[in-house]
Amino acid sequence: MSPLAFVISLPIRLYRAAISPWLGSNCRFHPTCSTYAMEALRKHGAIKGTWLAARRIARCHPWGGSGIDNVPD
């Protein structure tokens, strides 16, 4: 993971450690949005990984999709 991608991943890591346990497992997608974001940052770097994660989070609403949604290669 690039240094910039690591810095961008810090809020995700904080969310996963401090907030996610309190909310429970409610994700509509598999893998969860935070797991998807971390994988996107690892695979594609800071810019494209952030874009992919933002698109995924934007689809997470009552009229959005659900199911398996893996990070593209």
C-alpha cells in the first residue's frame, strides 16, 4: 500500500475498530464497504481506490443494490 493510500485508510481503520462493533452487521453487500475500501486502496492505490470506495458507499442506500460486489481488477 502506498503511503498516501495508508493515510487515507486510517479513518477506515478507526471506523472498523471503534464504530463498527457498536453498529453490528447490517451491510447489504459482501464484502462489507470497509473491507471493499481497504481492498480497493491496496489494489489500486490512493486515487482510484478512493474513487471506487466512494462509488460503493454511494450505492449503499435503501434503493441501492445488494449481494456480492468484489473490487474490480
